[in-house]
Amino acid sequence: MLATLYITRNGLLEPLGQSQVMAYLRGLSADYRITLITFEKPEDLADPAAMERARRDCAQHGIRWLPQRFHRRPKGLAHIWSMMLFFWLCLREVRGGHARLIHARSYIPATVALLVGRLTGTPFIFDMRALWPEEIITAGRLRRGSLIHRIIVKAERSCLRNAAAVVSLTEAAVVHLRQTCSQEMAGQRVVVIPTCADLDRFVPLEAAAPQPRVYGCLGTVLSGWFRQDWLAAFFQAAARRDPDAAFHIVTRDDPTKVRAAMGGNAAFQNRLQIYSMSPQDVHLAAQRQSVSVMFYAGGEVSELGRSPTRMGEVLGCGNLVVANRGVGDVARIVEDNRVGVLVEGASAEQMDKTIDSLEALMTDPDLRARCRRTAEAVFSLEAGTEAYRKLYADVISNA
């Protein structure tokens, strides 16, 4: 089998590492000898049972896992250290015969792969995931036009120009890149692979979720690009309309901060549950929900590249979504398949209108089956893995 190297700053022990890294690599490991470099958060490394599960999973699939410690401090210097460590590890692996191809997940790994490729001639895939420079500007962590921003944009364009192939999560991001980076994208091979869901786990309950209805939200809401105010407004509107409804936020975020962001009176707060679940159990939370809410900073350039993992998982469970426009391909998927409601604003009137639309949609007897069909058509893990398998083969054969 041909050797490949997969590099990411995400941890394998994180939910995203399981759903968007390991989920693909299990399938690809049947055809490729994979070395995986990840950066694990200290709190995850402190869980020996989780570490052992991950090691067993990798060993079972013949994946050589090289976990590294993720450093948050000192700010700024931690990123430089990660880059240096990434570079040394990748160069070592390539020169040791462990990689005919480097699969770089996101910008920092792609920049490392670019440098290693220039030294060794090893091709790399720039798996963008999203428009990262725009995301951190939206989150208020980077100023447009600053020195760091200019460096990141220069690296982005160099990766786009020199990658053997580019992977985008959305068609909307590809359109944007072809307009803003026309020279770098000229003749570049681009494949769109949305974030995929494990639809063997995220399946509908045999019967519809029992009452009281559960309005839920999966994943981070403190990222800086999630609209907490919209989520709070929607939850409180639903609470006014349905006195028996429950509200669940399943997240690894600080529950005290999340609870404070949701506001509302004591009665609403008593109906609000905020908790985390292990990646292997999160499907149980999705199945309990009747409606899942996801509001991002729609309308910003940063959101053109977003493909929410939770969307495929929720639809896989046969549940509908409440979302906003301007987020990757979300609005198109919702409207074309009639699997949810799009919210136009955070006012009480707009949220009440959303609840009315939800109530009407939920009377459709085909809704749950249609949500599942949409997940299978758009977010299938098998389809995503096959797309990567074909891309690997094409890149290696043309190297």
C-alpha cells in the first residue's frame, strides 16, 4: 500500500477529530498506509481511557498515530512552535519513506506541507475546510490589513497555487475563491466535499421523539462566529409558545458562560440544560432533539466556506434544522429539500414567524424520512471517503 501523511492541528480526541478526521481515515486505511499527526488538548491527554480507545482504533486500522501536545500559551509563540514542530515531523516522515502524499487539514498544516513539498517534491492536498483568515477576522481575533493578516493571506494564496489539489467544504467558497484568487485558482483542481456524518450512528429513532419537545443545539456557541443572541432569542420565543418544551445545548464550552449568554427569566433557565457528551455518544443527544438550531455569522465572507458538521448529523437523525442565510450551502440545502426553516432576524416578531413555519412543517408526515434522505444524499460518509480515495489516487498517479 502507498504511504500517506495526514496532518492536522485538531486533536483526534476532540469531537471534530472523530467526526471529520478519523471517520474518513478508517475507510482510506483499507487502501493506504496512513501516518497521522494531531495536536491534542491537555485536558484530552489527561483522559487515559480516551487515549487508549483512540490508540486501539488507530491500531485496528493500521494507522500510525503520532499525537502531539497542543500549546495555547504563550499566545502567538505557540503557533510558531506548532509550525516548527509540524515542519520537523513532516520532513522526518517524508524522508523516512512514510509519505508519497501529504494531506494537510487547514491552513497551518498546509503551509507546513508547502515548505516540505518544496524541499522534497512531495505533493500535498490543501484541505481548506473553511476560509480561515476571514473566520478569525469575524471572530475579532485578527485585524484586516494587519501584518499577520497579510502573512496569512500570502500563505493562503501560495498554498492555493502550489497544492496538487484543493478541497473545499462548499460550492459557495469555490465561487468566492475563483473571483478573489483567480490567478492562483487558474487550472487548479478543486473538489467539494462537505463535512460528512457517520450515518450508521446518526439514525432516526424508531418512533418520533416523545413530548415534551426538545429544542437543541450541538457544538460550540462561544466560538466568536456563532450568533448567541439569535439562539437565545429563538429559545425564548419557543419557550413562550410551548410551556412544556425543553432546551438542550450539548457543548464542550464553559456551561456558566453559555447559560449567561442565553439570558431569560428563571423559568426559562430551569428548562435549559447545558452539558457535554463524549464523541461516541453525541448521536444519542441528537436523536433526542426535535429541532436543532445553528446560527452563524451569515453574510460575512467567512461563512461562505462553512459546512456545519451538526447539520448532517441532525438530518441523519430525521430531525429538522433552524438556520440563517449566508452560511456556505446551508440555505440552498434547506430550501431545496424542505428540511428546516431559515430565520431572517433576531426580533421577537421574526422568531415567532419562525415558530409558525416550524409548526406547519412538522405536520408533514414525510418530514423525518425526507431529512434522512437529504443527509444520505449530501452528507454521506461513504461518499466523502470515496471522493478522498479517488483524489489520493489521482494526485499520486500524477506526481
